Amino acid sequence: MEVFYFILQQMMYFSIPLLVVALGGMFSERSGIVNIALEGIMLIGAFVGVVTIYLVQDRLSASLYASISHGQLVLIYGLITAGMTGALFSVFHAYASVNMKADQVISGTALNLFAPAAAIFLARSFAFTNYTQQVSFNRRQFLIKKIPILGDIPFIGDILFQKAFITTFIGLLILIIASILVYKTRFGLRLRSCGEHPQASDAAGINVHKIRYIGVIISGFLGGVGGLVLIVSTQTEFNATVSGYGFLALAVLIFGQWQPKKILQASLFFGLMKTIASSYSSIPFLQILNFPSQFYKMIPFIATLVVLAFTSVSVQGPKAAGEIYDVGKR
């Protein structure tokens, strides 16, 4: 039973960043802008977030805030800066896609190539590392060993409220807010209309370019947050990579059919695949199989190919996603 709880806990560590980033991609593509720059946005957001933690963790006094622990406060600062950096970085993609009418795939690819180089350059320039790619931080300070009362709930308490990160609850909160925002608000209706029929939206008086900018910026904010969530939940240092998680989030987005609830389900599935890939040595029945480590590391990406091969034909995204729109041409 302990192994079962271990797998589920690890699955949440990997699923939440996938969920947050995929929801970010949903906002962008629902507006009509394909955002394959999620990998670069995650990376640059994670870098700034980790640097914020690096600078703040030993200097911020916990006594200033009696209601929140020192580690959680540091993490919140990091998440805010990571999100703001991701939002700012995504403006480049929005400007290229909307104003310059550039190919959205090429624009996203350019940002993906720029982000790791920029992170390494800045890390070395400001002496955050000793001429390496790594920025270390104390991961243990963010771990919540057990939440009183909630941690005693059978099954759920062991998975969600013991050995958890505050980022898990933030991710679930983002899911709820995204669901309400997309389906229950005027903005959500306009967002979806711009991704489906921008000409009709323009005729109805909606500023298509403005909505698309907002969609991409929200995507960037959530991408930056998701990048730091990934690093904090699964690593103890930042080494200028998010291991292809941005592209995996795109697979989650497609498999989840651009719908928050289905994105959650897809995130849990791919989170389980990542858990098997990274923690196979701690799972007894996988140890018995005695497969090489390379086999387990390939599992998430093999699963991605298989899932997309069987679902991509029947899945339809926003009709106008990836299309260049000129205001006034109907």
C-alpha cells in the first residue's frame, strides 16, 4: 500500500505542472494563436523563479508573516516572478503572431531556441553559478509534511495532504478558475469566438487582436508558473532545461481536447507515465522486470506518440488556431 501511495504522490508532482502549462496553452489556442513556445516560456520562467528563490530564501525573515511559513512565502514570491517573466516573454510571441503576422510555429520555435541560451548567459553574467548551468536551492523548505486534520483523511489525505507542495493546491485552483473563466464569463465567450470565427467576432465589435494578446499573455503567465512548479516539485536545482515538458504539455492539451476537465485527466495520465520513468527504481514490481533505465525514460514520449496517433484524427481544435487574421478583412 505504501508503494501505491508513493506512486500517486509522485504522479501529482509531475501532473500539476503539466496541468498548469497545458491550461496556459489552452488560453492561447482558444484565442487563435498556436503557442509551441511553452517549452521556452517554462524555461525562462523557471530560471527567474529559481533565481528569486536563490536570492530570497536566506534573507527573508519568517517573523514578518506569522500566518505563513518562511518556505511557502519564498515559493509564492518565486511563482509570482516566474509568472510575470513568462507573461513578458510571451509578448514577443504575441507581437510576432498578431502584429507582424509571422508564422506562429516559427515564432514559437525561435523563443524555444532563445530561452535556454538566455538563461545560461544571465546565470553566468550575474554569478548565480560558478560558470555552470546549475542554480541550486533548498527544495525541502517547500515540502509540507502533513496538513493538520486534512492529512488524516483516508486515502485522499495520504495523497494530497501529506508530503505535498503548496503548488498542488495552486494548480487545482488555477483549474477551477480557468474552467469558470472560459465557460462562464463574457471574456471566455469572446476568447472562444476569436479562436473559432474571428471574422464573426470582428463583425460583432470584438477586438480580435486584443483578445489574442490577452490569451497569449495568460498562456505565458501560466507557462512561467508551471516551469517553476516543475523544478520545485521534481528537482533540487535548475540546469537550463525543463526536459521537454513544454512539448509534453502540448500533447496533454491536444489529448485533453482544449477542455479543462479533460486536460486534468490527460495530465494525470502523462504524470503517471513520468512517474514510472523517473521513479522506476523505487517501485518493486518494476525492479523485477530488470529493463534498462533507457526504456523507462522513453515511456512518456512513447505514450505521447501512441495517444496522439489514436486521437489526433478525431480531435478537433479551435478552427482558427494558427491562422493569421487581418482586422477588417471579412
